[in-house]
Amino acid sequence: MAKLPVVSGKEAVKAFEKDNWKVIRKAKSRHIIMKKEGMTTTLSIPEHRVLDRGLLRALIRDAYISVERFNKLLVKS
């Protein structure tokens, strides 16, 4: 099992964008809302300096990707 990295909200948004997720709006509560074509799921990513690992794992699961794939998307940054 791959290890979850420690990332900020902005780094997570960049990684998800590489997996074809699009920023649809920025909420007043400092959350970035993302949507992907053909998916009913939306991702709400807070603009924190460090995302909690439980939240990051939930976002990765909601995006239907593996932790390994997410780590590869981060490396491409």
C-alpha cells in the first residue's frame, strides 16, 4: 500500500487537474470545488497549508483513483 503524502490544498488541486478535474468555482469558505466530465462526484478541497490525511484519502477515493496514481500525479508537478 502506498503512503499518503503531506500536501497543501493547492498542491492537491494541481494533481487532480492533471487527472482532468476542472475547477468550477471557489467558495467563500476558501474551498475549491472541482468537477470531472462524466462524473457525478464533486470534490471540495480546502485551501489549507496541510490537508489532513483522512480528508486527502477521502478525496482520492471520491475521485476514483488510487493513492499510487495520486502520488504519480504529484510527481509530475
